[in-house]
Amino acid sequence: MEAIVVKTRWFGIIAGLVLVETREGLASPAALWAILLLGAAFAALDTWHHLHGRVFLRHWPRFVALMEAAFIGLLCYFDTGLTSPFQYYYILSLICCAFRYPPGYSWLTFGFDCLSLAVLGWVLRADRDAAGASLPLMVALLAWVTWTSSSLADLLKRTSAQLKRLNHDLERHRDELEQRVAERTAALRQAQARTLHQEKMAAFGLLAAGIAHEVGNPLTAISSLIQMLRRKHDDPATAEKLDLIGNQVIRIQTILRELVGFSRPASTLETPVQLREVVADALSIAKYYHQFKNRIIETDLPDDLPRVRAVKDKLVQVVLNLTMNALDATGKGGRILWSARVVAEGDATGSQASGLVLRVDDDGPGVPQAEIPLLFEAHHTTKRQGTGLGLFVCRGIVEELGGTITYEPGSLGGAGFVVRLPSERLERAEASRFPPLDSSGSMSTPALPTTAGAS
């Protein structure tokens, strides 16, 4: 709308200059040039404000209407009077006012224009007699232009406002659609990542079952032979060696059972689970990882921790994944600490809601600041041979329990991962019957915290 007003004004200036240069017998061409140049300056200021998103003299519409009426009256006076073609500039003035201001100002401009015509006719009384009935006709024409231009401008303004609303709604719907597409895409990627992880675990389970079957049969035969040799030989030295061989066979069988137990399909049954038992099971599996050697793993798990209502195998997987990450992050002689505590509602040092906090800290280099927002995204990894699914799977399991898992600077100077479980998942129980873990990840006396991986 503003562009129409600016272009209309420049059209009037250019048309006026052409009229001055192409016509003869004018009363004062120099005065016309001066008035038109003054109008060009006004149009230039109006254009400059329009280009900067503003309206020149926006809050002075009465002054602008009066000034334009005087401007057009002077053009007619210095041209040929009441018969001057510049009288049609009154129509341009009404159009500009109608497109820029509310309808009431258009009728005010019409009144100023009629006043300008009346003053011009009174000053040029001789021309008024010659013009005859042209003045009433011009007033009627101006009234019609005022009515039609106001109605048209009002229609265009309402249409423009409706188009803006529709465009706003369209942009809002587009943003919502893009957001939904992004959410569905993220959900699809997460589902694909979980499926890939499940397929890997299934393949690992088949491999573990095959190994257990192939190795278990020879071990059974060796165990039978050891028992036969024990019955035939009474020599103490031979019996001691046979006992040593038998113990190693039992150790191999234990490793195979743990391997098959970890790789079997996870149960979906939720039961009250003791966190000390979960950590113990996870460390009993992690001890076979090559990075476990020369690491010190400590636990600070109180005896009176409430049990957690969850699928045990899934919690073991969370603890195992976090332990493996900590093992990879620490060097020879590195320390890893598992700790847990109950957070009461209103505890300023913990989470905002009551529940249980389980965390693992290490003394490794920590996580770079730029990597923290991406830690729990699928397929994002900082390891050279990592898959980027460990933390992603952990987050999915914890969120299924209504909890959260976050990264924080560790208490040992490295990384720290905090699992928060809501109070709705906790079940109070008697003091734990599970003693602390020894250096191999198995149970020991309840006197000291765990120290693991000393071998």
C-alpha cells in the first residue's frame, strides 16, 4: 500500500514537469518549477522513509492534507487558473490519503480540496465566470473519487490483513509439520539404532551359545577323566595337581555360564532389584574385558539402599556399558568409583525430585565441552572403534523407568555419569545381604569399599 502512495506522488511530479515543459502561455513557469521541485523534495523524503519501513509525517495527516491542497491550489494559480490540468492533482491527493490513512481522513482531505478550489475561485473571479459550471462538476468528481478510493483502499487493507493472517497460519503449520517430521525422523533413527543393537546382541548370544556348547563338551570329558584319575591315584602330589586342574576347569565353566547368561534374551519381568547385586553382576562380566587389568574399581553402595522395581538384565546392561566406557577412558592404574544414595524431596544437593541417584566417576580426561550435547545420540562416539550405541541404549533403558541419565564433571577429576531413578520405582527393604565387591568383581567381606582390577 505504501508503495502505491510513493509511486503516485512521483507520477504527479514527473507529469507536472512534463506539463510545464510542453505547454506555452503559462503565467509563471519559474514559479511552477519551484513548486514542483518543492514537491519532489517532499516525495524524496517520503520515499526515503518508505525504504526504511516508516511513513513520513505519519502522525500529521491533517497537516499533509492541508499542505497538498495548498500545493495544488498554487500550481493551478500559477498555471492557467481554474482550467489548469493541475486541478486533477486533487484526485491524486485523495488517492494517496485513502491508501495511507483511515477513511475519515479521506473526507477531511476532500474538505480541504474543496476549500482550496473555493479560495482559488474567489481569487480568480474572472476565470470563475469563464469556467462556468466546472467547479460544481469538479467537486462532484472529487466526492465520487473520495468515496470509491476509500472503499477500494479499505477493501485492499482488509484483504492484505487477511492474507497476512493466512500467511502467518501457513508458516506456523509449516513449522509444526517440520517439527513433526524431525521428531518422527529422530524416533525412526532411535528405533533403527535399537534394532541394530538388538541384532548385535542376538548375534553375540548365538556366538556365545555355540562357544559354550563346543567348549562345554570337552570340559565335561576332562572333568570326568580327572575324577577317574583321582580314584586310581593316591599320591598326594598327583592329587594336588588334579585338584588344580579341576579348579581351572570349574573356572572355565563359570566363565562360559556368565557369558551365556549375559547374552541370553533379556527378561521383560520387572522385579525388586538390589543395586549392589546389579553392580556385582556387571563387574563380574567386565572383568573379562582386556582394559580391566590394572584398574582400581571402588564402590560406595550403602547397605540400606531401597530396591528398584525394574528388569534386572536391563539395569545390568546400563551399569556394564557405563563401566566399559570408564575402563576405556582411564589409563593404567586408573580409578573408577560407583556410588549411590537416596535423595529426599527438597534436598538442595540432589535432583529436584526425590528418588535414587546412581553414579560412576573416573579419573580419566573427561569429555570435551563440544561433545557433551551429543553424548547420548545414536551412533555418536569418540572411540576409534566404537559404535555409538552404548550411552544411547542406556538413556533408553533409564527413560523407560521414568528416570534420567546425564553427564557431569566427575568427583575424581574425569567424567561422571549420573542415573536418577524416581521414588515411584523404589521399594524399601531390609539391609542388603550382599557384601562389598573384591578386586575380581566377586563378593568379599563387608568391611571395605570395592577395589577391583588389581591383577
